[in-house]
Amino acid sequence: MLGRYEIRIYNKRVHYHFTIKRNITVIQGDSATGKTELVRMIADYENNKESSGITLLCSRPCVVIENAFWKEKISSLSQCICFIDEGAAFLKSKGFAEAIKHSDNYFVLVTRDSLEQLPYSIEEIYGMRQERESQKYKGAKRVYNELYPLYNVKADQRLLPDVVLTEDSNAGYMFFKDVFGEICETAGGKSNILSRLLKTQEQELLAIVDGAAFGPEMAGVMRYIRDTDKRIVLYAPESFEYLLLKADIIGHTSPVTEETYSYADSRRYFSWEEFYTDYLVR
């Protein structure tokens, strides 16, 4: 599945409006912000259509995957946007990761858990917030629910790092080692970033990670950065291959980096990081 899809779903009380553009989107955030209500409304519309009193506007079918026969339902669907609530017992299983790896569908996962088996992007982790209509008229007012990026790592922060830590131990590490010299070291994988940060004695540290698949590690790392007295900056481009494509050193590649959703087919690529690597090699 390719593309970028706008979704509107509403009834007389609540209104949701957001855009999906990758195979995996994660909605986290606080309780009582409308996450479960979103899934319930989609399921109600799926079962009862207009008689539910719900309007759903999207160019792709929106469906809910529940515990019963979840694997069979996923395998039977094509070109759908599948919503899964955090109560689904299969969500953290390896079997679920295998089932969606080459799926021709997009998946929206409503969960506060870190799903280590899935390579989802830090750019596609969202919170949900509510805004009520003005009280110009008496009576019940519609609640507008919107998604917002949960992590902002694009702020302009300057530092002179004592250590530069890379997630990558191959080409990316070799490049940044050449740039920064002896202060550059590798964590040897994304799951090692937090443990290395916990051990460091240095006061200023730059951590470079592949944002396209770092989503499962993000909560722990950002919590530590927020709570520590050390100065740590997280630099999270999609991947090292993305940086090479973005630099236009092999030709005009800006459409690929700016509209990746039009090129990275979910049937072939589990994450955009895989797509950038394959595209760069080709």
C-alpha cells in the first residue's frame, strides 16, 4: 500500500480529523483524550454504516482488528487502514509483527506500550488532545480531537559534545567517526542507546539514531534526557541512507525524501529505513 490518507470521522458529539502516511502509526498519550472512542466509532461505522449516526470520510476502508481471528482478518484485507486498540492481547506478539510485515494495509495502533518488535518511526508517534466548541450556544458542544507529534527532536540545540554516540555500527558510524574523530563511538544497535546513556560520565553528549525505526526506544530515551542533569541532544534523521539521498549527491532525489509515502510500498518495506537503503543501492 502506498499513499497519504486523510481521515475524518464524526457524529453529533465528537469529530476526529488526521492524516496517515506510513504502514505503522502509533497513538499514545494520556487517558480520557478520545483514543478508545476513536476505535469504537470506527468499529460502529464498520458494522452499521450510516445507521450508526457516524460519518467516516476516507479514500480507503477503515476497519478495526479485534482479538477474535485477528490473523485471519489481517490476511484477508487489502488496501485498508486497520485500527487496533491497546486491549488487543496479540498486539505485542511476534506473530503480529510477522503478520503485518508484508501486508498491503496500514496499521494504526492505539497503545501506550513500547512495541519492540515493530520498526515504527518517531515521526509517527502521536498524542491526542481535545478542543471543545466555544460556548456561544447553550447545550452539548462537539469535541474536536486532533493528533499531534508526541516527540519534537527538531529544535535547534547547540553543544560541543564530549561524546558522539551512533546507533549504527556500519556506514553511518564510519562517516560520523570521520567527522568527529575519537569522541565518536557506536552503541551497536538501537536497543543499546539508553543503556549507554545511563553509563556515560560525560556532561555533553550527541546521540545519532535512525528515526525511521527508533520509535520503540523513544519513550525511555526521552524520559532519561528530560530527567538527567547531563546535556544530551538526540539527532534523529530517518536513516544515514536518507541523509545521503537528501544531500542530492547522486542526483535529484528530493521527491523520494519529501514524499516517501508515494514510493515506499508497505508490501516490500517494513520501514522507510529499508526503503531508503534499497533505493540508494539501486
